[in-house]
Amino acid sequence: MKRLLTLSLAALLAAALTGCGARGAKPVIYLYPEEETEVSVTLELDGTFTSTYPDYGDGWTVTAQPDGTLTDPETGRTYYCLFWEGIIDRQFDLSAGFCVAGEGTAAFLEDALARLGLTEREANEFIIYWLPRMEGNPYNLISFQTDAYTDAAELTIDPAPDTLIRVFMAWKGLDQPVEVPAQELTTPERTGFTAVEWGGAELGK
């Protein structure tokens, strides 16, 4: 029996001192059903899409395999994830998180993403995308966002996943280190149909 779950993914929460209108960069969604399943995904964004792939249209409908392969039932083209990028008007808060030396960013992300539940492949794709923008900075202030997702985007996945993992990193480069309370990172257990999302937003100085 199909279940409908309204999930809020890929919203932004970051530093209040940066203002509004941040770009949600490369949010991607992976789908891992226990058996071949037709899955519909729709996103109600409080903002403007700047890019989607495959083309979002009125929403994505794919045939998902347990290994994460997604097939467009109309064209037969395969994908490993669903991608969107957009501008979202939000005030941001980086009052808790981590201040990391630029040269230590890769090691930090490897550890943090594992604790947040990403597989090595998912973490590898995350790091490859973000590391070139971060490792050259003297420091990076990083905050992984959770509850604020519901304020920016409402994602509906049908059938609903049994496990949902959302990782969204808001960050900004710094010239000098700052002290912030550390976030507690927890590892969710993957069971049943699992959906995973990761993305991020670089905030201006």
C-alpha cells in the first residue's frame, strides 16, 4: 500500500549577519527502495529554482532500484540522483557548528558525514563538490542544518521512505577563527526504503 509522507528537505538556516537570498547549491536526492519501485517526488520551494536535473517539470517520477539507480519510465534514461538548485529567501544563523581550518576541511567532512549517516560514496560526492571552495580558506565556519528545512522547501515522496537522512551544510569562509558551541551529530540507522539528501549553501562574508 502506498504511503504519502510530506518531508521538508534542502531548506536553509545560516548566519544572520549575511542577509537573505542564499543559493541552495547542489541539493541531491538518492532513493534506495528494497525492491524496484515507482517513486514520485515533488518539491514546493519557497523561492526560485535555478536548475534541475532531470528536468523537474511538475515533479519527478522514476523507477528506483535497490542500488539507487533511477530510470525515467518515459525515456528510459538512467540517473543516480535527483538534483535541484535554487534561491531561497531566508535569514540565517551559524550560532552553533564548527570552526575548521581550511587545510583540515577534508578530514573534518569525512568524519562528520559518516556520523550524519552518509555512505562513503555519498560522502565522496559531497566532498568533491564542496572541498575546492573550502580548503583554500584560512578557516570555515560550518553548521549542519536540520529543523530549518521545513521553512524553505516541502518535499513529498510517494511511497514514503522508511528512513530519511537529510544533510545540509551552511558555511562561510573566515580569515580568523571564531568560537561557537559544537553541534551534536547523530548517526541514523538505515532500514527499509531509504531516501538520502545532501546539499549546502555558501554564505557571503
